[in-house]
Amino acid sequence: MTYEEIFERAKERLLKAKLGDVKEFIAVQFNIIGEGHGSFYVEICDGKMDVQPYNYWNNDISLNVFGKELLFALENKASDKLGFYGDNRKIDILKPLLMTIPKARKTAEKKNGKIRQ
């Protein structure tokens, strides 16, 4: 899997988070290690989220994670298992936000004895 594929899938999932009335400024650096390595950031500010394929040097929170593990967590409501480090107060705000991302729907169709997704 390439960095671009990981980033696009992660961005799609992250933008589904329900920010509610969170007005806190939070900058999160995601460092993808292993296959498809690279970095991207999430900025939450005034109840809006921005996801960009760049480094965020003055981040509040960061995470080093394999791309497949990140996507699994974001697609299966398991992001509370991710090992973020940084400002603990902001991590305590971020984790519940990520858990509002709905599980990914897998649409499988059985055709000619094979499962297609």
C-alpha cells in the first residue's frame, strides 16, 4: 500500500468524526512507519477538522503507527487502542472524538462462487 492510499483512506475516515462542540485547538502528527511510510497531520480548531499530507512540527500529539494498523483502527472503531503521546489533556479529548467515526461498511457480493468487495 502506498503512502497516498493510506493518507486518502485515513483522511476519509477521520473527516467522519463528530466534533460536536469541541472548540479546543489540537494538532496531531501521524507518522506512518513501514510500508507506505510518510507523515500527515490533523488539525482540530473551532469545531472543524483539517487533514493535510504534511508534517506539523509544533504538534500537541503524535503517533507512530503502521499504515495497516491505523486504517484498521479507524475503520473498526478501535482508535482508542492507538498509542498517542504528547499533551495528555488533549489526548483525552481526541480519543473519544475518534471513536465517533462510524465503522466502515464492507459490501460483499457473492458472484460465481467468489466474494467481491
